[in-house]
Amino acid sequence: MWRSSLKVVAVLALVAVALPLVSIGQDGGTLGVIKERGKLICGVNSGVPGFGFLDEETGTFSGFDIDYCRALAVAIFNDPNAVEFRPLTAAARFTALATGEIDVLIRNTTWTFLRDVDLKNNFAPTTFYDGQGFMVRKDSGITSALQLDGATICVLQGTTTEQNLIDWAAQNGLDITPLVFAETAARDQAYDEGRCDAITSDKSQLAAIRTKLANPDEHVILPETISKEPLGPVVRHGDDQWFDVVKWTVFCTIEAEELGVNSQNVDAMLQSDDPRVRRLLGVEGDFGEKLGLSNDWCANVIRTLGNYGEIYDRNITPIGLTREGTLNALWTEGGLLYSPPFR
């Protein structure tokens, strides 16, 4: 615990130094800095299929989080390519945000009290409701996480996952040995090579990891979920305009799905008589201008990237995580996805 406290203090010191430098631009904030630079810098993961993944052969980034980086680039520049993806380790991500190395962090990052308050961050709306779980080999005979007494468990350093594992084991009287890695690739390789009995991470990441193993069908994700892991974009404290741009770009994709607006019909929906649709797409009102964007910013995002459902289906459904009956469904379908009204 004392190591974690020292990390928080160190990052806070960086925040105190960095914030005055990154909170000013030609028009008063991060958005102005981004416009002057001509591109967004987005902190991402590069090794989690479905969320943030770099194809080494083509040099192309893809994934759910990557699409939300592109959505912000479209909102600002109407160009999904006006973004630089900055791969970051879990341990380095908050320092990179605090010092202004990146404009926004969209890297499967859990919203917690200390990360929000102590590290001086603002978390945009949750884009994926997750929870920590465990994956084991099918031939181990393990069917419940409570059978992991005496096990060696691979885990990533500097994450909520590491502390959750320790707390969960103590609560359940289990003697486990964490095998800690700084890099996801090293952790995943160790598990695949049999150096640990189980691997723990957010269940979304476990599904992604399984796709990269030598024999994916030989592994199973156990049923227990031991934590709440709300994931979403993160920005620094102190710049409300930029925070508004990020959170309302997320809301734009969620509201579009609820109203039936998608990448295929968005242009036709510009003629809609529904005032909610007309405000969302910039036909009425000046919502974009209030953010420092064009009034058709949301229409541009939907036209280019699609609504939340399209983004999800393009990236996450292929790794085996469906939305039906989960927290990631719209609120109208029993989930938690919900946008405040555009009015």
C-alpha cells in the first residue's frame, strides 16, 4: 500500500508542475492547443485486440478505444486521421496525461476515487462497464476462482487489477502468488507458456488475450467477477471546455443509437422532424459552437465512426463479448448506457 501512496504523490507533483503549461492555448485551453498543433494526441493501448491493438505489419491501430480517439479527431477536425496514437504502459499512462504528453487517455482505464481526485483527472462517461475475472486452462479442471488456492496468477503491474487480486485473495482466505509484469505482452506470454496457473484482468481483456494464445480453445474464463471496472476516456483537471468536448462526444454516440441514427442513415435523418434528432445533428441550435466545434460535429462523428452500437459491434463483438443482457446495453434495454438530453 505504501508503494501505491508514493506513486500517487509522485504523479501529483508532476500534475502541479504540468497543469499551468497544458491548460492554456490560443483560445484558452487544450482544445486550442490541439487546433494549433493540427492533430489530437491520444494515449492508448497497443496490445488488446478489440480495444487498442497495433498491427505490426501494417502499422494500423484498431479497436473500440481507438475509434473513440478517432471520434474526437472527427469532432474537432472532421478527419479521423488527425490523431496520433501514443501507446502507453499502465504504469506510465497517468504521468503522460499529467505532463501533457497526451491530450486524452483512452486506454481501458478504470474510474476510481484516487485516480479521479488524488491524481487530478476527470473521467468522461463510461464507455464500457467491465469487471475483473480469471482465465485458466480447461484441462486444469478449475471451474471456480475459489479453487485457485495455492495458484500462481499472472497480473499487470500498476493497475487496479493487482490490488483487487490481493484484496480478493485475502477476503476469501486464499494463498496465491502474484506473478507481476510491467508489460501486457510479457504477462500474456508467461501465461501461455504455463508459468502461471491463471491470469487475471478485466474480463474484456481476458477475451482479447484468449484470441492471441497459441490454442485459444484450450482456455476458459471463470464465471466470477470480483470487481467493478468502469472504463472510459480520461482528461486532466482544470479544463472544463476540453472535458465537455470529450464527454459530449461520447454522449453523441450513445444518444444517436437510442434515437436510431447511424452511419448509414445520418444524412437522411438531417431531414427528421424529431427535435431531438435535429438538435443532435446540428440542424437546430448551436450546441457545437458552445463546445468550440462546428454545429454538425456530432453528425460528422456518426457519419464517420457510427453510433455506439456500430462501434461496439465492429470491435468488441468479434472477440466474443455481446451486449445483450449486459450493463453495456442501452438503458432502454436493461443496461446502463444513457445520455443526458441534448437540450
